[in-house]
Amino acid sequence: MDFNTNIEIISEEEITFNVLKNDIEILLEENPNISRKEALRTGSNYVSNRIGNVNFNFLKPYFDVDDAYLINKIVLILFPYLKSQWDMDDNRINKPDLYIPMMSLFTFIIVKSMYLGLKSLFTPEHIGLIFTRLMFFEIKIKFRRSILNEEINDKVNSIILNENKHYDEIHVKKYDTYKQGKFKNKNMRSYGKSLDIYNLKYMEISSRYTVKPKKKLCEFTGLPAQFRCPYTRLYYYDSSVYKHLRQLSSDVITFIYKTKEIGKTFNPFNMTK
């Protein structure tokens, strides 16, 4: 009885499982000795077949990569100011993909886990912990300007990210600088002589050169809109998908630089001094 009730609930959710319900009822009537597990297996096979009919071909172009593409695309992301032509119709490298963002996210987690392993602090739970903190950190980046004020930012740092304000602001600005095109902090000395400062300044220089071109020169050239400013072809770099790769390149340098400091306390999300 409970099984039939569950089938009715599923059918009420506007999912086309009426055929599934009828097939299972007929199966149970014709075979009274059949177990409920076998009936559920039949239903599962039906659902799997229905899901298998969903077309995911629209995602294939975003994962159509090879070794040459990966090398050229990573160089483009790290050194975008070396590129002069951004027309995505004629150049495959200029088109966005999903392979690099996903793999850079996983590599980011692996590098953090390796650092924990060097200090004999790694446990399997740290993988989920790092991933969760990274997701919260990404949410914070998206909403820090419109929703979160200074007080809430501090709460997020201490409760969710478990970071001190000093290094959290460095990491926030490394993510946010590329999008905004400038480093909004007048007192850089407050961060000390940190390796993160050099990574941050590199991000600022790259973003100023590409994402923030001189608007007046773009507006009054008289050319069609798509050619007035070729750097606007970088619009997809403004999303968060490529920020993990730039953050990863920064943290790999920091990882190599700080492996000598094995005896000091390590934060699984933020490699502090």
C-alpha cells in the first residue's frame, strides 16, 4: 500500500510517470510473488531510459578541448594583454569553455590538500571542507558589494571561512580586482610584505589593460559596436568561472614559496604566513 501511495505522489508532481505506475501495477497483479525490489528495479529502469533520452549535446562544444587548446587558453587567461584579436567567430581560442574552469577548481582543491598532507594534517573530510568554503567564498564575492556590509563581512570571515580579516581581504581583492579593473585600497602597507601583494598587482595590471579600456576611444571611433573596442570580447572573463584558475596560479606560487614553513599553523582555505 505504501508503495502505491508513493507512486501517486510522484505522479502528482507533473512528471510523466503514469505509464510507470500502470506497468508496475500490472506487473504486481500478474506476478503476486514478485518482490517489491524487483518492481522498483523495473521502475528504475524505466526512469533511466527516460532520462537517457535527454539531449546533452549542447554541452559538448564547451568540453571540446585538446592539449594545444588547453595550453593556448591558459596562456590567454594568464596573459590576456598579449592578445589583440577577440573575434570569437574566427578564433576557437576566444570562445568560452567549461573544461578549464571545472578542472582548475578541482586542481585548486588538490593543491590545498597536498599542502595539508605535507604537514600531516590531511583527512578526507578536508576535501569537502575546502570545497564548501570555496563555494561560500564565491558567494561572498558575488554579493559583497550589493548585500554584505562591513560587519556582516567580518562575521562571514570568522564563522564560515574561519579566516582572519588581514588575509581574507587580500584574497577577496585578488578575486574582485580582475572584475572591477582596479585595486580600491589606499593603504597597501597594511598588508605587509606579502607575496600576495605581487600577485594582486599582477591581477590589477592585467585587468586594467583588458577589461577596463578607455571608453571614450571606444565610443567615438565610428566603427560598428562589436569592433569599437576589441577588449570587450573579454566579457566572459568577467564571470567567476575563470577566476579559480587565476587564483590557482597565484596559490601555486604561494604553495612553493611557503613549503619551507612546514612547522607553522595552516588554514585549509587560506595559506597564511
